Amino acid sequence: MVNIRVKFRRGEEVKFISHLDLMKVFERAIRRARLPIAYSQGFNPHPGMVFGLPLSVGVTSEAEYGDFEITDDSLSMNEFIERLNEQLPQGLEVLAAKQRQTKQNIMATISASEYVVMIGTGHECTEKSLKAGIGKYLSQKEIIVKKKTKSGVKDTDIRNMIFDLDFGLQPCGTFNMIKLTMLVSAGSKANLKPELLVESLFEMLGAGYEIDRIHRSKLYVKVQEELLDPMDGKVL
């Protein structure tokens, strides 16, 4: 049995499929590619694959990860990538694959995520005013938002879930488009969606806004207080 971790991208063509549909797409692609995937035991066997932090519908990504169990240890990583990519639809592409030794799967280890969010405001926004606004936002000791949980909507302090927040301005017609790059907590213990951060930021700024697009650029695993790429040798 060989455990493989893959990194793949999810483009505009498939950004509206759900996480469940994504799993079905990969399952079909693996079957068509005749890859030697391992299956669970029991009445209803499932393929041995686990994906990282589910991506919200409508969000693109260049940093998605999945763990696969295969039964043929002679299969090279390059062949695995090529055969799988031939069967995946446009917009899904495996970028890299490595063998892993750790027993912890990708879903259990994700700790942080980086997003790039493009935002339109409909009014003039300068670098100076935005820098001051974000500085004020991050200087708050607590940032209370309404967050959906399994037990309902609760007031939640997200300040400690924001690790970094940077910005840029891009010309777009009459006004500038705001580009926010955020590093936030992610995973099963504490997960902050970028939409919630944007909502709380612009509520404090007292400005209207419209999210144009959200792109996940990185996922991280925390190892001894260090944030590492899930494909890093220290993680695998």
C-alpha cells in the first residue's frame, strides 16, 4: 500500500461544484484512468481518498490537496499525475504528487489558509485611507461577528483567527478595485471564511462593497509553531 499526497488547482470552470461533487469527479476520473486505488472494507466500499479543507462554492484555488491510497507500489508519481489529469475535466489539474509517510491525513492537519479577495466599493478609495482603516481594524483587541456553527449562530471573536492582512489597489474603470490578501485560521478547530472577515472590515469602515472573486492561494500545516506547505518533507 502506498500513500500519496497530491496538490491540484480548481479553476473558474469548476468553481461552482460542491465538495461532494468534487469527490465524485475524482472518483470517476480514478476509475476511468484505471488507477489502482485502495477501497475500504464492508458492504459499501469507498475509495481511499481524503481531501483537505473544503472549498466554498464559487471560490477558485491553486492550492488544493488530497491524500490517496494505492495498491501498486511500482506506479511512479509522474504516471499517477498524467493518468489522472487525462481524465479530469477542464479546470481541475493535478500539479504535484509525493509519497507520504505520516499517518495523519490532510483534512486533520490543515491549520491556516491564504486567500486573495478582489473587492469593488463603488467609491474612491486611496492607499492612505485603506491603510489607516485596516490598521484600525487590526488594532482592535477583539472583532465580534455573527458566525454560523453546528449549534446555530453565535457571537464569535475572530481577531485571533487573523494572522496577516495586506492590501493593494488595482484600477478598475472610475474607481480602484481593492485586493485583500489574508492569512487566516483554517481547519476543524478554528476556521475563518474570507467573506466573514471582509464583512466585518467594511462594517467597521462604514463602506459598501461587493466581492468580485475569491481565490485560495495557499494552505498550511502547523509543525512546531511553523506554518509549512502540506507537500513539505517535514509534513509528509
